[in-house]
Amino acid sequence: MKAFRLAIVRQKYRPDGGAERFVSRALEALEQQDLELNVITREWQGDTNPNWHIHLCNPMKFGRISRERGFAEAARALWQKENFDLVQSHERIPGCDIYRAGDGVHRRWLLQRARLLPEWRRKWLFSNRYHRYVMCAERAMYAAPELKAVICNAEMIKQEIVDDFGVPADKVTVIYNAIDNQTFLPASEQQRQQLRTQYHLPQQAHCLIFVGSGFERKGLAAAIRAIAPTESYLLVVGKDKAEKRYRALAQSLGCSDRVRFMGVQKHTLPFYQAADALLLPTLYDPFPNVILEAMSCGLPVITSTTCGGAEFITPGKNGFVTDALDVNAITDAIHALPQQVLGSSMAEAARLRIMPATPAHLSQQLINLYNRLLD
């Protein structure tokens, strides 16, 4: 492949963010190729690979709209000045060559969020200036003549883009996220026992894990309500400014002793290995990396119909799929899980399903796409 200069645009790199992990894994996978890797970002947290060219682009901001518009204008000016061969944006910025729709379609997310709100607040939600700005930027980006390709991480998102924006289906490529299946491994019996002791969990307890920050969107309230009538434990890994409200919900339902808030964890592997399943009844999620991580650790998954990760779930075989707000169905799914995941057929089926989703496969799909566009 002829060497070329690739720029990836992501406004803020945060190590615990799902989209950011896609960026870092993609860059690591692409590093072996004959190309120059560039990242345009407002803020880069964590380690910096010496082979990546980081372009900090941090204009002044005076609010959310100013932040989005300012970064978009500055990033576009930077990539036009640098004249990269391809610009792959992970933000809704008109003028990029490739857009990766890792955040899905904003209007679809608002429609799901509206289900939690009273009627008067639903109308306010869609008239909110920030949401209107995002939807306009999104529409302008899909209509821009510079856009050559769209990358989705789920068929669900591809169909939404085709339906909502009239983008030709052959312009949208589904590339699933990658997982390092030799890092995310099922626990041995001894590891599990040690981790259960470390996290003060009963050895024989049935334990689910919830991983994600932004508890409303990820469906933590439904998860707690579904756990309440069972005897299962729930490990909550992530953060939210409204955490007290979710603690109070668990208290009111009489399950606070079984719902453990663990905060943000740099290393999530031990928590997967201590659990028996992943519970993520998310309101709207294109394809969270935590589903791949959990399945790689041999955990069956309970997720929602509005999560692209449901495409990896065969109900009854490696997990279950329910409506995000159907608490009774989620509770039934919890009861249908194996009491002990180690050695179960669901554990084996979960890990087997993600084995093709390797960084090498992701890299090859991206390179094939770049080659096609450059030719």
C-alpha cells in the first residue's frame, strides 16, 4: 500500500471512553501499516504513543454550542492547512472524508431519552438549542460533498443513517469494534475466588456487572429495578454526577447491600472475572466496547433492542435482549442466566462469538476502505 497521511479527529480523548478506546485500538492496529498517523484533538489524556502525531486544537469556548462549533471550525482549518490524504472524523464536522458514527444518530438518542420524560419535557428536549445545533451539524455533515464514506459499528446505526439522511447504503460500511481476546480472558476458579474475596462478594452469589459512565443513558435505573426482586448482586463500574440518586433508588428497593458502586476503574478485567454476566439495558448505544470485553471474558450479556451490541447476542445461547425499560423482562432474563458462569455453555458461546473481532481484522477492514477511497 502506498504511504499516506491519515488524520483522525476526536474532540477529547478520555481513557475510559468507548469511542476513545476505538481510536486507540484502531491506531495501534494501523501502526504496522505504511502510513503517518495523526490525531486532531482538543485534549489528549493518558499515554501518548511516540509514533502518533498529536495536533492539539483547543479554541476558547463559552458553552456547549461554542465548544462544538469552535472545535469543528478549528479542526477543519487545521486539516485543510495540513492537507492530509484522508481525514476520518469521530465528530459531526462537515467537510471530512470519512465519518465514524460511533455516537449513532442524535435524533434517535433523543427519541429514546424522551421515553423517560413527561410530555412537556419531551417538547423541550427537541427544542433545546444544543440538541438542535447537533442535529443540524449532523445533517450538514452527511450532505457535504466531501464525505466519501461512513463507518458504523453496528448494522442498526447503518440503517438509521440510510433512513434518516438518505445516505446510499453502499457508502456506509459496518466495521465492528475490536477486542484483545488474549487480554480479556475468562477467570480460573482460583482467580474468581480471590477476586470475590477482594471485592467482598459471597463466593456462591450470582453477580452481574454494569459498566459505563452516564447512568441514565446506560440504563442503570432499570438494572437496579430488575435486580431488586432477585438475589443477584450488581457491580456498578463507572461514574455519574447523579450517583446519589441511584444509591437512593437501590436503598428504596431494599437491595442497596447487593448493589456495589465501584467508581471508574482503569482496569476493568478483574471486575468482569468476578462476575457471572453483564447487565446493560442501555437506552441507546451504537455498540459499547464493554459488551465485547464481557463476552471475551466468557460472560453472557443482557442488553437492549436499542443497542447495536444486540447483534452479537443470540437469545438463550449467549445472553438476552429486551426493551430497555421492560424491567420485568430484564428480571426474567436474569433468572434465566446460569447461576455460575464458569464452565457453562453460555460462557463458551459468548467468548466464541467475539473471537473474529480482532485488532488485525479491524485494521484490514480499515486499510481496505482507505485503499478504495484513495484509488
